[in-house]
Amino acid sequence: MIIAAVKYRVIRNDCRGFNNLPPRSPDATPCDFFLCGYVKDQVYVPPLPASIPELKVRIRTAIETITADMLQTFLDVLLTVHLSIFISVINQLDAQIFLFYNKFMSCLYMFRAHVLIIRRSKLY
């Protein structure tokens, strides 16, 4: 059983006790991958930076070139991908529920048929 407390970022796992996580989770999100990939593509362009101050300037410049339209496009694509995955999962679950319902109903009809056969055999 896992219990999460949002305010203190504590996750409890019954087998291991309490684990305190840092205020910001180290888990990478899709936005982190977008930012890291974009900045890397902008910073490590030949000629490569020769010093740390030049590297910092390139990183700042790369981050400053990110526009609201770029972020909006990224979020639209991310939402579309997540929505398509969600719809795919729902369709799979729907198909499984439909199959389960059909199997259940066929078992129910078979059971009913057996009960009717037993009742008829007792009547005669």
C-alpha cells in the first residue's frame, strides 16, 4: 500500500517505512526532456564553447530564445500524444469488458439451460 502526502512529499511503502523526498522530485518530466534537448541542440553547435563563462552565455541565450509559441506547440503535441494513449487504453479496456460480458452471459445461459434440464427431468 502506497500513501503519498503532497505537502511534505512523503511516500509510505508498508515494507520499507517512510522515505522523505526532496521538495522537488528528481523525476524527469516530458517538459524537462524538451528543455534539455532544445538547450543542448542550441548550445553544442560548432564552434563549441571554449570556457565556462561562454558556456553559461550560450545556455542563457538558448533559454531566452524559447518562445510562448514553441511551448504551446510542445504542450499541444504532448496533450495529443497522451490523449491518444488514453483513448487506446480505454478502447482496449472496452474490448476486454465486452468479451468478459459475452463470456459471462454465455455462462449464464448455459447455467440456465442446465437448471431447466434438471427441472424437466424431475417433473417426468
